Amino acid sequence: MGKQGQIKVTKENLLQWIENYRWMVETIEEARQPVAKVDNNSYIGAKTAMYGIEATLPKASGGTSDPVFTEVQRRVYSLNYRIKEYEHKIAEVQNRIPFVEGDREVEVLHRLLDGDSMRAIGKHMRLSSTTIFRVRNNILSQMMK
């Protein structure tokens, strides 16, 4: 990690982000879907009495002692942090896609982003594995410019 949480872009990082692109996008899509539908009138947590004898009783102070609620909060915080990190990595890859030139390179890049394996790409394009690796390295060089 570099300055202010920014991740340094190296060839190795870029390759890792391209390989992980598909599942990072799917994770972000999944996180953006609402977890549970709660109507606007519902209130999660303890309600404080405003009238009657209950209003004169001592009120609870401090945080919640519910372990499930605490776990949900932890997961939401952790997920939000990871999602922001994934969004940064995906944006970095997407910003560099226009730098890739050549029909073969563009095709291989899009298949890598779709999650295809190097073997599947080679089989589809009828290219040897060494040629596919050479094309992939060429893509990384173009994206690092």
C-alpha cells in the first residue's frame, strides 16, 4: 500500500487484478444488492418509552450486547472496506484497457477479464500456450505505459 491507502500499480499487481477481475465484480454486485427488505416503519434495536411509568425507569447506556448484531456490524464494515479496495482495482484495470492495441491482445484481455483460463483461451484462439503467455505479457507491457 502506498500513500493514503493507494495501491502501487506494478506488472504483478496488474496481472493479479486481471485474473481476479471477474470475482471482484461479482462480489461488488452481490454487496450492492439489499441484504434484507425492512419496511420504513420498523425499528431495529431497543425502543425507549416516552410516556407512562416506563419513561421514569432507568435507560440502558452504552452499546449493544447482542453478539449477532455486533458480528453483522463487523461484517458490514469489513465488506465496505474490501468493496472500496475492489472498486479501486477494477477502475485501475478499466482505465488501462484502452492502452491495449492489436486484435489478438484485445481478445485475450477480454477473455481474461471474463475469467477464462489461459488454456481455454489458447484452445479457442488455436494458439500455443507459449504464444498466449507472450500475448499476455505484451498486454501487461501496454497497460503499464
